[in-house]
Amino acid sequence: MFPKMLIAGPCAAESEEQVTEVAQALAPLRPIFRAGIWKPRTQPDTFQGAGERALVWLQKVQCEYHLPVATEAGTPQQVLAAAKAGIDYLWIGARTAANPIAVQALADAVKACVQDGCRLQGLLIKNPVHDDAALWAGNILRLQAVGLPVIAVHRGCNHRPCWQTAYGIRCRMPDIPLLMDPSHMSGNADKVAELCRTAVELDYDGLMVEVHSHPDRALSDARQQITPQQLYALIDSPAGTLTDERELRWLRKMIDEADDELWQAVAARMAVSRRIGDYKRKQQMPVLQPDRFNQILQKRLQWAEAHGLSPDAVQTIMEQIHKESVRVQL
Ligand code: PEP
Ligand code: MN
């Protein structure tokens, strides 16, 4: 399974030795080599990236292994520093992508660098960290106005794929290459291979994968990085079939995701129900409260009407859920 476009490398450039070790291991695959040097971390007391000094390490990857290199820029100053250092691709991360003012400022900075003759070859834009296809599409338009090729990177939200968001971009902007980032999508190295197979089934244009020679020692995203050997193994694995059923595969991914959400909601409802059961027991109230159930049911029947669902079906499902709620309270 060789992706049409492969971006691979560590979450973060940690040291010259670490960058060189991964680049050397990956060089035969000819990927675009990725490494974050300014890391948008949730907590201030964690590793924030090596900063500007890591640009030299990436230049070494360009010179010694003849690989194009990519890094994340979150501010116009970072764009300038990266462009000055001759970085080939910049990506805009999911957190920055949530803020259109920040994305526009980055687009403006890149445009100025391109006018000054920098060697940037393209811009990658992740989906925003919250599920918002329209904002992702708007960001793509902002970057397209710069004049460099733009590539969309689907990394999901909170370790959920959000297939619908990526499908929306695929349909609305069929000419924009769409890559999958299975590392951030799953947050789990054990799930990366499976997601890569899905990317092939759904005809993504490529992959952005986090690879570290010693994931257990990584200073960021340790749990989701795979080793170079694991990347070789998954690239050597069979591609799976690509047929005209692609549309159906996308739709089935969305159904699976909707089912996951549905059943998680049912489980969450039952957990609340158990707490209500404890309360009723303490207050010596009867478990069955027909008036309350009737209220809930009427509300859902009106809702069914407004959302084009059959009231009979909604009533049947609601009664079953209620039956289970009563059972867990007994
Ligand atoms: C990354 O690619 O290292 C990164 C921080 O990604 P995201 O913005 O998708 O979290
Ligand atoms: Mn990462």
C-alpha cells in the first residue's frame, strides 16, 4: 500500500540526533519529512518544541537525505523564520485552524515570503480541532489566495475521525488533495495501520504519519507515534481493493461513527439513570414514574415529527430505552 503522497517524521524535532536518526531510517521511502519545531501544547509545563534552532536540523535533512521538509507555523514570525530557512512545506495545525484571523495572518505572511522568492512549495491545512467543515473550507480558500498548492489534512477531532467533515471537503472541493493524519486521528499507535487501510479504501491522496525511532521516549505524542519499521510494514501490506463502491464506503464510515455516538449516548443515559435510581432508593420513591415518562415521550414524539422520523419508530425505541432504564434502577 504505497500512498500517492507520504509525509512522515516525528511529532516534534527533539534533537539533531533524533531528527537525523528518523530521517535516515525513512529516506528510502522518499517522504516529505515532517517535524514540529513550535509545538502547540495544551499544558505550559510540557515540551514546547525546540524552536528556531531546529531549523538547522531540518536543513541537514534536506542536504544529506535530499528530502523536502515540512513544519508547523502558528505565527507570522514563525512563517518568516521557516521561509528564510528554506523549509519546503508549512502546515497549519488544528488549533490554529480554529481561528480564521490567525489563518489569515499566516496566509498574508506566506504571501509576503513568496513575493520575496522563498522556496515554499505548498501549504497544508489540518481540519480545525472542533468539528467544523465550513471553517476548514474557508481556511482552504484563504490559503488558496496565496497562490501555492494547498493540501487538506484530515486529523479528526478529539480522537474521533468525523468522517462527515472530510467527506464534505471531498465533495465541495474535489480538486484539493486530501491526506489523512491517522496519528492524531486515533491518538494510538496501534490504530494507525487500520486507519491507513481505510485511507486507501476511501481514496485519500496520501498520509501524514508520525514516526519516531523510540516512541516511548518521545517528548510529545508518545502514544501515537509508530517506528520506522512499523511504517515500512504497513506500506508493504496489501493495499485492499479500490472499487466504485467508494461512495458506499464513505457512507458506511459515517454510519459507524453515528452508531458509536448513539451507543455512547445510550451508555451515558444509563449511567445517569443509575444515579437517579440511587436517589429514588434513598428517598424511597417508586422506580416507575408514568407521568415523567409520558412527558419525555411526548417531547420526543414532537421532535420526531419536526425531524422527519416516524413517531411509531421513535415511540418503540423510547419505550425500549425506558424499559432498560427501569431495569438498571431496580
Ligand atoms: C502535529 O501534526 O504535530 C500537530 C500538532 O497536529 P494537530 O494540529 O493536528 O494536533
Ligand atoms: Mn503530534
